Amino acid sequence: MNLEAKFKQTLKKINPGKKEKILVALSGGKDSSVVAYLLKKFGYNIEGFHIDLGMGDYSRKCLEAAKKLCSQLGIVLHIYDIKNEMGSSMCYIRSAIQAGHGKGLKNCAICGVIKKWIMNREARKLNADKIATGHNLDDECQTFLMNILKGSPQLSANSGAITRNIEDRKFITRIKPLFYIAEEDIREYSKKKELPVVYEKCPCALDSYRIQTRQFTNSLTTKEKENFMKNFDRLSDRIEKLKTEHKLNYCEICGEPSRNKICRMCQLVRK
């Protein structure tokens, strides 16, 4: 089955409406660019959203790629400039957290929390029905494996081609149309379609646990990765039962959805 057929098959599982407003989280990389390209090709109502992390030349190239892609697709691009909105670049914010109460936290863990918080809040402001991300088969294999190795398989309970979080008016559903598609196939497709893409890795992704796990998943064949996630799908109901039930709260500081009184974002940046 080719990439486009797999993409369509995953969309059937997700079942987004053609009239729904889907905000595509565009990093400037190959995965999110392919998501936007194919959603547009198949007639979905999409807009782009890019977070400018203010990380020098790398961020400039990513922003330019996102702008070029949206121009080619004829879609609106919303840009969140983290320096303007939060006062500093991601590098400075992350370093400040690590120098203070966040000692031991990895670069990618901090960045991920902040970006998710921004995406959900801004998507809600833009009246988006869903957020589409570029997470692919390799990403999902790595996440599932990391959670198992950490002894916390329940952390995968909300994962899937469509997130299984508690439904709430302040939480925008996230979808992953590349959930069953291998990274290498996406890379080849993006080059074949000559999409404007930044192929280099984030310069700050140096020490994450994911990188260590990726070394193992890179040794697997695409078929083995597909089998890995098929087993995940089969086990998803059992994994769901391992999850501790939490009532969804609203953060006492920022008002965003949170499982605790203070959301993880505010725990990181407000102390």
C-alpha cells in the first residue's frame, strides 16, 4: 500500500469532517508539510500554524519553509512568535528552567510541554475543530517503547491516530494522519513532491531519551514497526484500564485544561 492510500485509510479511522477547521502544526519539517499537503489535496479545510522558537538561523529556515508551503497550498498561515509573546527565545526559556527548578529535565521535554500548551490555546482562539500534527510511525513506536521501558505503559493510554483525552470545551482534539506511515517513506514522498522542507534536525535535540530509543527503532524494518503499532492497537483497551482516572481541571494560573490544580506549563515557567 502506498503512502497516500495509508494516509486515506488513517483518515477513515479519524473521520474528520470536510467542513471542520483543521489547524496543521507546521514545524517546517517533512512530516507536518506532508500532512498539510495531503489534507489539502484530499479536500479538507486546513490552515497552518507555526511556532517561531527564535532559535537563530534554524528557526528562520523553518519559518521560511512554512511560509512557502502555505503559499503554494493557498492556505492561511498563523505565526506565533515566542519572543514577542513570551519575552524570550525557546533556548533562553529552557535554559532558565533547567538552571532553576527544572534541573535534570531534557531539552525536548521542556520544549514539548510549552509547544503543546501554545498549540491548544491558540487553536481554540482560532476556532479550530482539530489540530493535525506530523507524528509518524517511527515517532509512535519510540513513544510506546519509551513508556514501556520507563515502566509506565499507561502514559500511552491517550495515544492513537486521534487522541483519546477527556472531552472538554477547552481541549482541542489532536489527530495524527501519519500514525501508520514510516519516516523514510515520508522523506521520500516530500522529496518526490518537491515540498519546501528543512531536513536538518533541531540543534537543541541533543540529549533526549527519544534519541537513544531511536537508535533501536532505526534498526527495525517498516514491517516490524507496523507490527509494533498493530500490537499497540490490540492492547490499547488494556492499557486504558491502567490509567489512573483524573478529573480534568482548569489550571489555577492560566486557566488551561490540566489534570492537576497547576498545569505542567505553569509549573515549568511560573516558579
